[in-house]
Amino acid sequence: MNKIKIIGAGLAGSEAAWQLAQRGFDVELYEMRPEHRSPAHSTGFFAELVCSNSLRGAALSTAPGLLKEELRCAGSLIMECADATQTPAGGALAVDREGFAALVTQRIEAHPRITVRRERVDEIPSGPVIIASGPLTEGALADAVGTLIGGEARLHFYDAAAPVVSFDSIDMESAYFASRYNKGTADYINCPLTREQYIAFVQALATAEEAPVHGFEDKKVFEGCMPVEVMARRGEDTLRYGPMKPVGLSDPRTGERAYAVLQLRADNREKTMFNLVGFQTHLKFPEQKRVFGMIPALQNAEYYRYGVMHRNSFLNAPQLLDGFYRLKSCPDVWFAGQITGVEGYIESCASGLCAGIHAARQLAGREPIVFPRETALGALALHVSEYDGHDYQPMNINFGMIAPLGMRIRGKRERYLAVAERALHEIDTLRERMREDVL
């Protein structure tokens, strides 16, 4: 039976290794720590959480909560270890950070089919291989990945991403659909401000609190894409001549032009998610919600992704990967984790689980399991492989990715619970196939 190599023992690599080993495959798991340190990590444990001990919302009425429940149904090692090391955190799943990583490491190292290699990988070994080297992939390995994927499809360095909000949370009584100068179709949502509203917004934006730049991030990444708060500090009218220019935009209800306008652009085909155009920002998340909420149309906005600015290496995955996290040009190579463009610990775990299951089934000559878009696992895979928005960027799981219900349900919590119940029903129908090759 084939031996499969996995590069990286973060959440994605550890989960992928476990899924393959549980299905009878011999796995060589490569992890460079502790011999070679990462600027983000402090231990040699696998699946180390470097930013927070919270794995986000636990309730089924949240997308992260749904994804975690789907992972439990699929036999996730990461979720098993998280549940075993849980600490009180209200509505979130938080863990004893060191205890969690130590338990994952212990379980992986004790598995008779997993061989751990504590060494750095500078070249991609011959397949089958899963590359789960993380968002800080650099140096020789990054060059090797670039050579493998070829041509123009190099690793991206994601330095700036604007916030994304839920369409349902936009106050459309304070906004309108239109395109500048009425060119083409009315694809943009326009959020107008009066002079008084704009001046108050600019003042708040210019003095809002920014997120710290961590040691493993590069301040130079901000030079090529100016944060909106920096524009606000350069003068009261800077934004009005930049991303909030009102020219060519008249409210079709009144025929009048506002003093300033923020445009929102659809971030997915279904138009459930909208991007704040030109609003790259490095503000702390609560500050983004507070300050951007001063724009009338966004006063109750629900954020699917807050704006971020930091160094991250990731693939332009929709060009390169299929829905099984497999490299289209080399079908015995899979990618998993943040290098694919998923954002977050649980999302990384999910991609590792899927890559491991898909690789095992392919190597065993079995038909692949297709997770439908009605599930969080399926929606995440489709974001990675078929995203068709303006600019592919890493994103956390959210209900905007998952197929709509096709019916109206009053109340956001009730609507999301209905989506979750449908998803878990879909997962339940796949449970036997997911487990049929587990020893």
C-alpha cells in the first residue's frame, strides 16, 4: 500500500495524517519544529494555536459551530482533542492551549502508522504528498511550490483585504443599487453620507485604534495598499476623492448626489456577501464595527470577514485546486490548511480532514465523496476551488458561503439553525461512506 508524505504538522497536517492513518495508510509527517523555529510558534507541539485559545462559536446558529459539528460527525482528531481539553468560554469553544497541542502531538506520535520526521523540507517529495506548510511558507519550500504550480500562479502575499458584510444586514432604506454614470447594470450597493455624517466618520476613522503588527508580519506590505484610516489622516477630503467619491452616482429615488458614497460590491455569485470597495484596513475588529457602523447603511452590518492586513502566503486556489483540495495539474498532490486560502483554525482542520479523506479514497481506488454546498465542509471546498468573485482572498466559514434555504424564515438565529439542521442531515447521509474505510 502507498506511503503518503505530509509536509507540516499544524492543524491541517495533523488532521490529514490522522485520517489517512485511520484508513490503513502509512504516513510520514514532516515538521521542522523545534529544530527550526517559526516566527509565529513557541513550542514543538503539533497543532499549536498561536493567536488565541478560542476555536470560535460553539452554537449551531453560528457557521463555525456548524463546521465543528460536521467535523465531529466525520471523526476529526482535532475536534476530539479540543473537546477533551475544553475550558469555560461562554458561547465559544476554548481550549487549554498547551494541553490541546500536547494531546494532538501525543495521539499522532502514538499512532503505529504515522512516522514523524522532525526536519525541514526544502523540496517537494514525489507523490503522493499533502502540502500543509501554513501561511508562513517561505524560502526554498515556497520556491518549490512556485515551481510546482508553475507560470503566473505564484504564491500570493495577502497584504490587504477589505471587510465583507452580509447582504441581509445592509439597511437598504439608506442605500441603493446603481453603477457609476449608470454604466452597465446596477451591480453596486451605494451607501450615501451627508456632509455632517462624512466629517464625523472621517474624524472617527482617523483616530480609531489599529491592530498591532506582529513580529512575523512585514510592515512593508502596507506600502502598496494604503489603509483607509491612513487616507483619513491625510486630509478631510482624501476619501471623497478616493474610495468614497460621489461623482457619477445619483440616488435613483431622489435624483440627488450625496456628499460622499461608499460602494459595496458582491463577493459571491449568489450576492449574499458584499465587499466594502477600497476599504482595506488595519483597525482592530471592534473598531471596524464601531466606525464603519457610522455609515447609515452599515449601522447594523453583520461582518463575514473583517478587514485584515498581514503577510500570508497562499495559492490562487480557484485556478489551481479542484474541489478535493487536489492540484489539477498533478493529481497525486493535495494542499491543506491556510496555504489553500482558508482562514482560521477550524477551517484549516476541515481542509486537512477533507484532503486526508479524499487522498485515502483516491489511493484505495474508491469513488470520491462530494460534500454538497448545503454543508459547511462542501461550501468551504467550493470557496477554495470555484470562487468567482472579484479577488480571491482567505476567508473564514460563514453562512453566506452555504447554499441558501430557498425559503424565508423570520429571525436570523432561526434561519441559521434551519441551515445547520439541513447541513447535518446531509452529513448524516454521508456518514457511512466517510467511515467505511476506517480500520
